[in-house]
Amino acid sequence: MLTRSVFHSAAIGALLLCSISGASAQSVTDVPSTDLIDDAFIADLEVMLNSPVVHHAIDHQNEVRANISQTEIDALDQSWRAETQTDGAQPVITAALGAPASTYLLRAQASSKGLLSEIFVMDRFGLNVAQSSVTSDFWQGDEAKYQRTFPEGAGAIFIDEPEFNDEVGVWLTQVNLTIDRDGTPIGVGTVEVNLSELARRRAYQGS
């Protein structure tokens, strides 16, 4: 098991319980539509991702990494991946999860009570800045979540195809948004949404 703070471990465990108890396990063929992620839902995500603590964290990393090379990016990503496979020292992961912006995102995830299963933000290079939990990699610049948002400018939104999580029996999708300041892109936010739970809540509201 990865070394994490007690707060991170407890919160993640609670979120899994919320997902299981909040939304009935669905069939792998019962796919909720991503149309459930409407303008109002996106607006709420934008408010969360445009918090001052998130902007500050992205600005800081954009400044620190201003002259970073692709070789250095690859090295950071490799270090992160290696740390996810060890129970030993995890300096890159520990620094990332201990940042104030990561704590903010974790609390936002926890307050969603199972609706949001992962949140992370990237800088202008596609490198992680803060996250609610440990991601599988550190650099997202070669993935659609970055390539279909940041280069397209402010207001860009990319909703990925739903995927079924066998462990908890729910459908998940990632909503990816360019984070900007006054129309100038500064980073990207990725929010994994529990579509099964969102469908359950919408059905309850309509009943």
C-alpha cells in the first residue's frame, strides 16, 4: 500500500463506501449518458477548479517549471511511476499530496459524497500540480485530457468515454477543462465523475 497521510487514506476509503452505498451496482451494459453532465454541472466544476488556492498552485508551478525540458518532464514522470510501485520513500508523491491545493481538492472530493471519485489539476505543460489521490502518472501532456483542452484555449471542455469500474460496479467518466485567467489558459483540471451516482441523484430529483 502506498504511504499516505491518515487523512488521505480515511477519506478515500469513505468515498468508496459512499459510491457503493449511494448508487446501486450497475450492469456493465447499463451505461448512463454523459448528457447528465450539463451546463450547470460544468459550472459547478469550474467554480471549484478556479479557487484561488488552485490558481496560486498552478501559477507557482508554471513559474518554477518555466524552462523545463522534455527530458526533465520524462524524468519526473518516471520518478512518480516508480514511487507508486514502492512502499519506501516517496518524495515526489509526498510533496504533491501535502500541498494545500491537494488538500483542497481532497476535501472537495469528500464533500461530493461519492459523486466525484478523483480530482487533479495540471500546469501548462501537463504536469500534475495537485491531486486528491495518487494518479498513475505525473505527466498528462501526451493524453487527450490535456491535448483536447489546454491547446484549444479558455473554455475548452473534453468529456471522455465512460468506463466501468468492476471493483465497485459503477460507471465513471473524466471531465477535463482548461483553467484560465482572464481568457489566458494557465492549466487543466480533470474531474472523474461517478456517472452511476449522478444518474441516481437525477432520477431521485425527478421522482
